[in-house]
Amino acid sequence: MLRNNVTTVLRDLAKFRSKQNEFFKASCIALQQKNHYGTVGDLIQNIRFNYFFDARHHLDNDKWAKLFCVEGNVGVGKAAFAKEFAEKLDLRHFPTATTDYFVLRMKGFFPDEKIEWEMSEDSAYQKMLSLNMDKFCEEPTNWVHTSRLRLWLLQMRHFQYCDALAHLLRTGQGAVLNRHFYSDLVHAEAQQKMGWIRKDVWKYYQTMTFSSDEFLLPPQVVIYLDVPAEQCYENIQAGNNEAEKRLSLEYLKRVEDAYKAVYFPKARERGVNIIEVDGTSNTSVDEVIGDLDNLPTMLNSFNLWNVGNYKLKRLMIRCEDLQRRIRKFKIYSPIEELWNNESIKEAMEMEIEMAPFRYPKGLNAELGDRNVFWKYL
């Protein structure tokens, strides 16, 4: 009897502490980086940055300590370009944020069993989302699915963008993103013009964007791979993604127009340096890096990054606060079709309460973890 009571107390304690820390610790997964000290000077520089938070030192003296966002239409080769760009410059690479980014970002912190279950079709999480990019490509006129997908991707890109910002400020290492939070507007604009998103959903999307953009800074550099919509359409038809082949040329033209007529002016107003690369001339990544390296500075004369360490530290803390970021999206939706099923939400809560892998790594007694109690002392 006493043993059972002690076990119950330990589990309740682990549950309480894990709920306190799981969001913050999950955010820290995206911030992990190996430290390389080439010289004593590098070591001193790293100590200065980590312990005295001299973020301006890296931002002002390391040309590549920036957020680089690779943009372009569907089928221009953004993924390969962003990956190669990051590898050649030893920057942190963030692939495009999918609908499962919230789960995937927790790898390394929660047990692998939890990640695998949340990614499976049978999980309550996936049933609640019920979102699929292939379904959108095949049936974009299903306005409910298209709207829910757009709103969810906006949230995932916001989480990823905050992770990238926090990584840059916490470690001093630059980051490369394939698409980002601010450019999500491009696809939303195109889908609204196509009539796939209703006016009331479009208004709600704009409200969510405004709310979640309260404290962020835009990227310093956007690399736009400029390929005509017609060429993008041919590339897609020659590719292996059968779902994307259903996207119309008209939609690709709308995306291209949204980049140049909507996103570019907004970005430049906020001091973003947009580098347009001719994607039809087989320009290599090395050539782009060389051109950027030859610039005296990659920052525009006007940019929002010209702030002190105090504001940068506050930005970093806010980006690492996952609960704060989630609250930004807790805005009442007047559109009933976009509401989540309450029974599925209850099933999710039950899964969280009952799953043997519900706690962070090392704290799941049912998976064989030992000395759980002592890890919280």
C-alpha cells in the first residue's frame, strides 16, 4: 500500500514538473549547437557571447550571422539551394515547416516512441489536424481544408521562425530557412485570389498574422530564386510529386505576382535586403555566396536590427517561450467550420495523460527509466 502511494506521488511529481518545463525545454531543442573553438580568441569570444550576451558582437562582426530566407515559387529548387547554402557556410539549416513541425521539433527531448506515435495516422493529434498537402493539391477548392491548412502552416512557420531567431541570438550562428513566417502571406494571397479562401477566413488570417508579429524582427536577407511561372509549371510536371502536378499554371502565376507585388514592397519597407537570383541561368550556390561576400554589407541602410543587446535579449527570451507563442494564436474564430472537434480534443488529452511516453526523456518509469524522483531534486 505504502509502495503504491509513493509510486503515485512520484508520478504526480514528474507530471507536474514536466508540464512546467516541457514547453521551454522543447524550444531549446532547436537551439542545440556544437561549439568549435579554433583559437583561444574564439573561446574568449564564445564565453563573452554566452555569459555576457554580447549579441551585437556577432551580428556586427560576423557577416554570416544573419537570418537567410530562401524564397521562390513552387518547383524552383528552394530546398536543395537552402541546404547547400547552409552546408557551405556552416549555418543552421531549417527545412520548410510542414504540418508536423510542432512534433518534429521535439526530437531529442521526448522519447522516440512519442514522436512516432504523434506522426502516425492513428494518433489523436493527426486526427485533430486532418491536414494534408497532397489533399490540398488535388482538391484546393475544398475551402475548409485549404483554410485550415493555411492557418496551421502560418502557426508552424511562426514557431520555426522563432526557433531560428532564438538560435541566431543564443548561439551567434546564422540560419537558413526554406520559406518563412512572413512569406506565408504569398500563398495565402494567391489562394484568396483564386477563390479558395473565403473573405472572412482571409480577414481572420490577417488578424492572426498581426497578433503573432507583435515582437519579431524580419530576416536580414531574403534570397529570391526568380523563375517564371511557366518554367515552374514545366519543372513540376517533370518531377516526381504527383500531387503537385495538379496545381494549375494560374495558381503559380498568382504566387509569382504575390511575391513581387505584395511581399517584396512590405519586406523592403521593413529593411529586408532582397537578393534576386535568376533561377533560369543555372546560377550556382557558390556564385551567390561570392556575390554576397563581395558586398560591403548585406544590411540595408534602414533595418530593424539596429537595436541594443537589451532588446535582442528580450526578443530571444520571447522566442524561446513556447507558451507565449502559442497564446498568440489563441484568437477566437467566428467561422464554425474551422473549429476543432471537441471529442478529438478530449481524446488528445487522454493520450497525454495515459501514454507511457508522456514525459520528457529519462522521466518515463513505464518505459524503464530509473531514479525518476532523484532527477527532479
